[in-house]
Amino acid sequence: MSTSRSYDIVIIGSGAGGGTVAQELAPLVRDGVRILVLEKGPRFADQEFTGRELEMADALYQDGGAFLTRDGTMTLAFASAYGGSTVVYTGTSLTAPQRVIRAWGVPGLEHADLTRRSAKYAEQNNVHALDDPLINDNNRLFVEGGRKAGYLVEQFPVNVKGCRGSSLCNLGCPNQAKQGTNRVQLPRAERAGVEVVTRAEVLRIEPDRTLTVRVSQKAAGTKGAPSEWAPGDYAVRARIVVAAAGAIGTSALLLRSPLPAPRSLGHGFTCHPALILVAEHPRPITNDVGHPKSYFVDHGASERFVLETCMYFPFVTAKSLTGFGATHSAIMHALPRLQMILILACDHVASGNRIAVSRTGSPIVHYRFTPETIDGLVRGTRAAARIFFAAGARRVHAPADPPLLEIADADRLEERVTASSFRPGMLAVSAAHLMGGCGMGRTAADSVTDAWGRVHGLPWLRVADASLFPDSLEINPYLTIMGLADRVAEGVRRDLAVVRD
Amino acid sequence: MTLSSPVFRAVATCVVPEASRFDAAQWDEMAAIVARAIAARPRAMQRQLALFLILLEWFPLVRYGRRLSRLDPARRTKFLDRLQRSPLLLLRRGFWGVRTLVLMGYYGRPAAAAEIGYRADARGWEARR
């Protein structure tokens, strides 16, 4: 027996998309509009962000950060928490490149409009370039090496306020410095009267706009507050539903709902497959203190890769290195001298790469690396090695045979780093920028939604997250998600006004 | 097949040679981390892992006439290296999964972080002054 509730607008998910929509629609509460946000993950107290690797990964990430693609060759990282993945990103905030939005070719979506909206959230979330004294050696060496090697190195604008340099961004900021939706948009929405219910998973959406919601009990000894609602099943009626559960969550939810959704639902999944590379310097450097991701090199358009500075934790670093045994251990013991670079391949929509659901409704991600994506990783690895050596590293650990590249190898990287060492199943490839599945477009024949996130044929159902992307964004996606969510909120306000008139 | 079985320890000491110096309490700590991770995975994956560990133990019998846990470290390493380069995705992936669990069990221990000089602290720069 389920409990019934009724709202005007229900938003599913509280990350960059859901949090933004909640804030933008919040003023409607004053006019008597009832708005509910349903978040699958829990609400964490500030002191629960301990920075301990396995403990925080288990608490924050789906499958502890080890959600595997169907063939088991890549892990996908996405969070489940009040604030969604904005709790665990590094706060890097870039505006969508004009060439990418043009290439998407979505009728009614203009780059200038998206840029204007993204700028609003950049300001709200205190996005700025970090001051020089806060930059650590790991980042400084990337800048020096990158410039010496002839690359255009750019600084990431980040959304932090009072960053103390814990370097623990991906485990949730222990100092509440990162301005994700959990710190900015959701608290504003709640203050304005939007109701947020955590530990509330939407199992399906019925054609009559009833949501089947399961509220879970907080298990003993686990982190996070209990749900705002009593544990159990609920039937929640809504006039408008906004799905913002992330590329995988939203696509899977719509796939397991008995709705007449467009045929391309779940298709067009892309994700920036990423590799972590390390290099050993002769002396200790500051790497596990300071903001980890301050600079990048964007070769997305020309060579299908982006390089970013990064610093990960012991287990993630260990599993990311190629091989095992004494060589692997020696590199791990050199951690205080390690420089790290993250290589992101700019993959594109490929036939067969899609989100599906199992018989029980769980998400399944089918993903195969295309030769072009592997080529992006290979080229990115060579570029990263050039930067490492130019920065003074004495050896680089990379997918190669053998995996240690010495200074003498610097002039023959084309020969040492080849696609033969990048076979799926031999490398720890992971992705955090999960995109597509509910792509925008013209009609139900070529897409799932229109340029305002309205699902074709179901005008009461909107999508407001990265599943809207019809192809790879080729950069970190959060500001773009917020810009698109801002458009979704505007569309909801407009349609609601028409209904009320 | 359990995490305290000879085959798991044989793989673990090959993947992280330092684990061969572990005492019983350290093995227990590592096994507890891995067991927790496995328990959170779907049943089907748990069964696949158990099966793969059995295969790992008996496969070398064909080539070396001994089970993996009875091989000397050099041959064990050679065998595992072959697996990680196997033309069969299933074998590469299986080895990758076991390797990942070993690394999680080893480097997930707070003592290992200290051993390798990882010093991240919530107080950030302030903690280094």
C-alpha cells in the first residue's frame, strides 16, 4: 500500500540540472505552486566529509565509483547525494565551445543564449581563476612543461569559495568550499519553500503522471541523514515532471516507465573516457595539497583529447597504473614525487553505445571504444609524456610495453606509445562526464526532446541534465548542464502560465 | 574459495610484493576491505569472481604442472603477465578485476597511504606549514 502525495512540479534529481531547475522555479512557490525535488542519495552533514578514500567513495558514488559498462572495460563515476555529482566534481567550470554547439545542430539552441545563461551560474557559484599562491607544484609543472613542449595551457575557472587546498574535491569538499548545487541552488530553493526529499528513488513514471517512489531507510552505521519522509512506497502525482537524474539515471528511468517515449531513448551515450598518467620527478613536489585541477590543454578539435591536471588518492592511483609487481610498487612509493595528468578522449556518438535497462530495471551501459577514441587516448598519452619530460620528470608511467618511459624515450614516443597497449581490459579507463541518452533535436524521429528539454509527444515531461546532449561536449559539462536546465525552467514557467491563464 | 585462500594470497603477493611481509592481522584487514567491496556487487559478479579465482588456481597446471599457489614467484608473475596480455577479453578483464580488488585491499588501508607518503589533509595548505 503506497502513500499518495500531489504536487504541481516534481523534479527528479538534485545535481547541476535538478538543483538549477529547483532554484529557478522556487519563486513560483509564493504563488501557491507546490514543488518537490526527489533525490535518490542522502543529505550529508558537513562533518561527514572525512576525505577517507574508500569510506567516501562508498558513501557518495554509485557502486563505490566502480559502476562498470556492460563489457566491463570502463568504470563510470557518478554520485548519488543531495547535490548529485556537483558534490564530487573538482568545480571546474567551462562554457560550451561554439563549434560544439554548432555541430550539435539543435534547432532553437543558440550558443550565445547558452553562454549567457552559463555566465549567470558562473557568477552565482563564484567561478574564478585561483590566485597564483594557491597553485601547487603538480599544476605549476604542467604549465611549465606544457608551454615548453609548445602547448597552449589554459587555467580552469573553478567554483570555490575559501578553498583551503585539501585536494580532496572528488571525495566531497571537507571544507564546504566548492559551490555545487548542494551549497548554492538547493538551499536557496528550500528557503523559498521547495520541498527536497532525499533517499527517494523514482522507480517509474506512469502515463497519468503518477510517479512510483521508494523512500529507503538509512542503514545502521552509514553516512547521511534519514529521509525527510518515512521509509516506504509513495505514489506522487504531478502536473509537470522534470527528470534530472543524470545521463544514466534519467535514461534508465524513462526506459523502465510505460511511456510512449521516442525510439532513440537511451541512444547517443558519450562519456570522455579518461586515463590517469603519472611521472616521477627527482625531488618531492606538492601534489596532494592544493586544488588538484587548475590547468588544461584542449586538443579536442584537432586530436580528440583534452589534458587536465589531477591528483588522485592511493587506491585510484594504484589501479590506474598499468601492470603490477615491483615496478608498480616502486611508482606508488614515489608518490611524493609524482606529477599527474588526466587524459580525456573526446568520443562521439557511435552506433551501439547506449543506455539500456535490465529485466529488473537497473541501468546497463553498452559502450565500445571506437578506433578514433583509442587514437585520442594514444595521442593524449604522447602529449602528456612530452609535457612531463619538458617539466623535468625523469620517467613516465604510461600504457606502453614496458610501461616505464625513460628520458631517452622522449624522442621516440610515436614508437613507444601505440594503440597495441591500449586494448580494452588492459587499462583502467574511467569516465565521469556521462552524456546523452535523451538527446535534443527536431522531432521524435531524430531525438528524445526538443531544444527546451520537452520530451516529444509528452509535453508534461521535461529532461534537464547531461542526457540532453546530442553528442559529446568535449569539455567539463557542469555549466552547460546548468545553462540548459535554466532553459528548461523557463519553458516550465511559460507553459505553467499558459495553463493557469 | 575465500579471500584467505592460497590463490588469492598468491595473486596478491605478485601484484603487491610488499604484501608477502604481511602478518595475519594485516591480511585480515585487507580481506575485510575486499570482502566489503565484493558484498556490494551483484550476485552474478560475485559468482564470476569466485569462478575466475578457481580458474586462476588451476590454469597453470596445464603449462607448469603446478597450481598457481604452488608456483615460485617468478613463474607466478610470468603467468599473470600472460593473462593481462591475453588476446581474450574475458581473461584480461578477469585478471583486471582481481588485480583491482587486491590494490583496493592493499592501498585502501590507512597504513598503506602513510607508507607511500600520501599526506592529503582536510586542512590543506595549513597542515603543511
